[in-house]
Amino acid sequence: MPAPVSPTPEPKKRFRFPSAYTILFSLILIAAALTWVVPAGQYERVPSEAIGRDVPVAGSYTLTESNPQGFLDIAMAPITGFVSAIDVALFVLMIGAFIGVVTATGAIDAGIKRAMTRLKGREKWMIPILMGLFALGGTTEGMAEETLAFYVLLTPVMIAAGYDSMTAVAVILLGAGIGVLGSTINAFATVIASDAAGIPFTDGLPLRLGILAVTFTATVAYVMRYAARVKADPSRSFVFDLKAENEAHFRSTSEATTGFSGLHKIVLLLFGATFAVMIWGVSLGGWWMAEMSALFLFAGIGIGLIGRLGERGLIDAFVGGARDLLGVALILGLSRGIVVVMDAGHMTDTVLFWAEESISGLNSVVFINVTYWIELALAFLVPSTSGLAVLSMPILAPAADFAGVERSLVVTAFQSASGVVNLITPTSAVVMGGLAVARVPYERWLRFMWPVLLGLTIIIMAALSLGVLMGGTPT
């Protein structure tokens, strides 16, 4: 009699990390719950002509009437957040529409194939070159939301080169992020923070250049090492299980990709010119989201006409491209909803007051490093670099005088901490939006980034400590 066959055990269900939407809504709930236990308080604020905003006054914190956030407030937070982020959301939709039209002409797919043929064996040099360009944008003009336009473009390029979507995210997000971390003349970080601290923005510039050079070199080496490993063995990719899905998603649906025609060249020339105009407009023309959205709207229409898509083809490509990034636009509203709840609950100033109290009486080296960690915590609550500068610098910079620390070092601690946090924080629309476009799950990005975060923190803390020991940084 044969032995009974034991039943095949059911495979264990693998833990599935929550989506970006779940993470962000959970953070709204946590922030709302904290408004019931964190004391409400507020600093007095005075207008600053130099900054163009009201700034808090050190030592003026007082308790105020609490405003705990209830069910209706939680329900309204994503809506209010979406309203406040509507300009960025429209920009994202216009980018999607623009890319959809260009993709429908077949020019992007044909251009990628031609570029990969010519770069064969030298693809790795795209990484430092592109990261350098993004870092230049970050250190000079705080390039952030503008980078969302590049994910749809560079992700298929990196996949075609034998890398993965994680490499594309790293090139863009780390490239621009390291530039912001090591800001030099960035008006949204260094200039605003220095004005709020009452010092020229050139104070501390040599130390910031040193931090920029070291952190950029380290991150480029890390990304190139990862990319080379994935190219040699695709199974070592952090998104290997999504490889087929991502390749299918980013592959052009156009049939006109057999060659690289003159029409393709014209479309790609207009495509590149559109981005060049965008960069000019932001850097020199005083443009922001509305102007950039209008640019992509009319550039998409123009390219569709030149690309001979026809009226129906143009509309289908335009609407389809916008539809592809609708989820990203919704993420923007959720991420802003967290800040809405915190501000309505009067929590942010209380956290800043606790920070002010915690650094009093510390020696200089401990003071600057504790300041860095305080700014790290505050950056999670206030993902806007300029907003954090206006909030924290009028409070923390004067405290440096009592610790015998140059105020420029506090500015450097602020921008470095803000730059590190904005590489991973789920409250940043740039982080969550970029990951959504490139189809990289948030927890995979954290796995990729933890060695980078550790290395960056060690470098920054060492640089800040050295700055104190050298008596500050020369102007």
C-alpha cells in the first residue's frame, strides 16, 4: 500500500509594502493624531524685506489655543493639499501629455535606438555627465520640481542601455539632490537662509563647495557601481521582478520606429528645444509652474502637428500621456495634505521651540552637529527648502552666537540636512512623484539609498565639525 501523499503546503504570502498613496494617507492620520497630544504654539512673526516673507522672532514662542484635527479635517486635508499643489499637478499632467505626443511620433524610440548604437560600450559615461548637469541645476537654482519632466525621458534610455529604472531615478534625484545639498548660489536654499540668518550668502561658500565635491564624487561612484552590477547581472537589480513590466511600459507603442528619419530628427530637435526654453525660463525669465505648463501644452500641440499625427492621433496621444501621470498628480495632493494638517494643528512652531531649547548650552562642535540633526527632523515636517529656511534660520542662527559658532555653519547645516531628507522623504512631491513616474516602489528606493544616507551624514558631520574647529569658514 503506497504511503499517503502529504498535501503540498501553501506558499507563504510575501509581505507587500504599502503603496505611496497608503503611506501618505497614513502620515496624514499620524499628523492628525499628534495634534491631539502636541501642545499648540506659535512664534511672533515680523515681515522681512530681504526675504519677502514673515519670519519668526527668536524667544517669542507662546502657547496658543489647541486645534486638534478631527475626521472632517483629515478628509479635507488631501483636497486642500491638492488645491495648494494644483500648479504642480497641472505641470505634471502637461509633461505627461507632451511626452505622450512625442512618443506617438516614434521619435523617442528611434532616437534611443540610435543613441544606444553609437554609445555601445560607453553607456556608463552617461551617468556622471547627466548627474553633473542635474547637480549644476541643483546647486545654482534649486532644481527640484523641474526634474519631474526628465523621468519619462531618461528611464527608457537607462533601460535600453542595459540598466534599470532605479538607475534613472538615482541619476535624476541624486544628481539634483546633491546639488541642492551642496547649494552655492541657490536662491531657494542658501540665499534665503543666509538672509534670514543675517549674513551674506557668500559666507561659508568654500566649505559648501567642498561638501558638494565630496558628496557628488561619492554618489556618482555608488550609482555607477550599482549600474555596472545590474548590467552584468540583471537579477541584482532592486527592481528585477518589475523588469519585464517596466520594459513593456516604457517601450514605444508607435510602429514608426524602424529607422531614424528626418522627421524624427526634427521632432527630437523641438523636443530638446522645449526643455532648453524651460530651463531658460526658470533660470532667467522668472517662470514657474504656470508658464512651464503652457510651454509643454503648446509644444505638445506643435510637435503633434509637425509629426503628422492627425487630429484624432494628437488628441489620443495627448490625453493618454496625461492619463499616465494622473497618479503622480494625485500623490502631490496627498503629500501636501500632511503639511496642511500640521499647520492647522499649530504643531510646527512647537517642534521648532523644542529644537531651540535643546541646543542651548552646548559646546561648539556638539552644537553644530545637534543643529544638523534638528534640521533633519524639521525637514521631514517642512519639505519645502525655502519654507524651512524661513522657519528655522531666524531661531537657530542667533543661538550660534552663544555657542561660538559662525552663523554660516548653521546655514550649511540647514541646507545639508534639508538636502539629505529631500532625497527620501515621503512628504516630498518630487520624491514620490519621480518614483511613481519611473515605477520604482518607495521601499526599494529606501533599500537603495540607506548606504548613501549613511555616507552623506558622515561626510556632512565631519565637514561641519572641521568648520567649527577651524573657526568657521572664510568668506
